[in-house]
Amino acid sequence: MLPYLSRRLLNYLLLLFLAVSLTYLLAATQLDPRSLYELRNPPIDPASIDASLTAYNLNDKTPVLERYWTWLTGVVTAWDWGQTPFGKSVNDEIGTRVWVSLRLVTIGSVLGITLGVALGAWTATRQYRVSDRAITLISLIIISTPTLVIAVVLQILAIQFNQATGTQFFEFLGETGRHGDGPLAPLFDRLQHLLLPTITLSLSGIASYSRIQRNLMLDTLGADYVRTARAKGLRKGRALRRHALRTALIPTGTYFAFTIATLVLGATFTELIYGWHGMGIYGVQAITAQDVNGSVAVAAFGGVCVLVGAMLSDVLVAALDPRVRVS
């Protein structure tokens, strides 16, 4: 299995390098940091603009391949992702926002896939019963509802709950707020602020994965190897877990791998509504601010998320599918 995973990792690293390089060339040719200086009032001397842009490796008068080589050298030798058009370090911006996004998304994504797979597998065994139809209806409603609407509705319900109970159980603006007394008060405060955004992200994941897993389970429940296992005397629950569910998890793991970047960078609305300053909002801000290096850093982070997810998927597939281990 190790040679298989090593080959896959090398392929992913090569694809990541090509994707990030193309992203840099695209951003360097399409974004216009110079316009940020030219629109300032009072006007800035053109020579000063050129000097500033050259210092930040953003001067469009420098050949794009030369700028790319300077940027790549800085990343490889010093892990320096460059500077914004006004001289701020992209490393500093990314360093704080990455952990914000990971804290926000990790729990939600893990709960989404775990509960979604479990719910989908369970409803598949109860096909066309009332519970199956009810969960299908609720899941379709959640899938059809934009995340923006779900977040706002949850905020309204949380406010009503706080008012009805006379407490501040739900805290959902920003990462942290008022701290109580005691050494664990900051931790509980962060958990309070994390609760509602996590529910928002989890609901979409649970609804989506439950539908995917239900359909995959239905395909495997009637397979010959499941019927053979039951005919040999294996109990139904064990046959479903060891044979039907194990086979049905393979496509789900592959699907999950390529949604990780979407989860991290696609949580922009959730970050905006709940006041979290993560990678999703930073990516939008970097593009609107004509920030070449910031935009490339966000794209690179998304690529790393895909790489990590793809490797996890390959490990899962290799663990579940004996044919991969043998090959």
C-alpha cells in the first residue's frame, strides 16, 4: 500500500505546483495593483509608484516570468509568499486566518460526514418507510436552502432562545467575546461562539452525505456478496457493516476529498454572518483589493486542502478495498 500512496502523493504535488503556478500567472496578468496608487488623491508621483510596486514584486512593467521567478524563489527558499500592494506581509495575514478557518470548518466537516454517512446508511435499511421519507424531505429542504438563509434563521432562533431563557447561551458574533471567571472560561467562551457556525456548516454536510450514502447503500444491499454473507449465517447488522457499508464508503471517501477546499474556502457567507475573519473572506478581499500575492496564497491553501483530502481518500480507499492493496 505504501508504494501506491507514494505514487499518488507525487502526482498530487506535481498537480499542486502546476495549479499554483498557473494561478500566479493568471493573477499577475489580470489583477492591477497599480490602479490602487493611481486613484489616490492627491496623486502620487509615477516614479514613486514604480518604486513601491517594484519593491513588492508587483510592477507590471517587469516581465511576468521574472516576477514569477522572484516570487517562486522567495516561497521555496524562505517560505515568503510576498507582500500586499501596500506592503503588508501575506504570511502574517494567512498565518492568522488559516487557523480561524480550520477551527470553523474542521468540526463541522467531521460532524457532517460522520452523521451524514450514518444517517444515510440507516435510512437505506428502512427504504420507503415513514422515517426514510421524513429524513429525505428534511434533507432536500436543507440542500435547497442557501447557507446564508440557514445561518440567518439559526441566529433568529438563537436570539429567541436566549430571550426565552434569560441567558446568553448562544454567542455567535466573532470568535470570542465576554469571558467569565475561572481558568476554563476562555475555552467555554470560544466553544459558545463556535456552536452556531458549526451547526450551520454541519447541516449542509449531513443532508448531502446522507443522500449520497443512502443511494450507495441501496446499490450494495442487493449485491450478491451481501446475500452470500447472509446465506452463510452472518447476522444482518454485521453483514451490512462489514460488506455493504464498507463497499459503499469508497465513493463517499473520494467525494469528500474534493469537497475539503470548498468547505474551507466556500464558508465565506458563514464567516461573514458570524463575524469570523477566515480564508473565505480573505480570498474575496484579496481579489477585490488587486492583491496578487494574497490571491495566490489563498489558491495555494485551497490546493493543499485538496491534496490532504485526496491523500486521506486514498488511504481510506486502500484500507477498504483489498484490490488496491494487492495492486
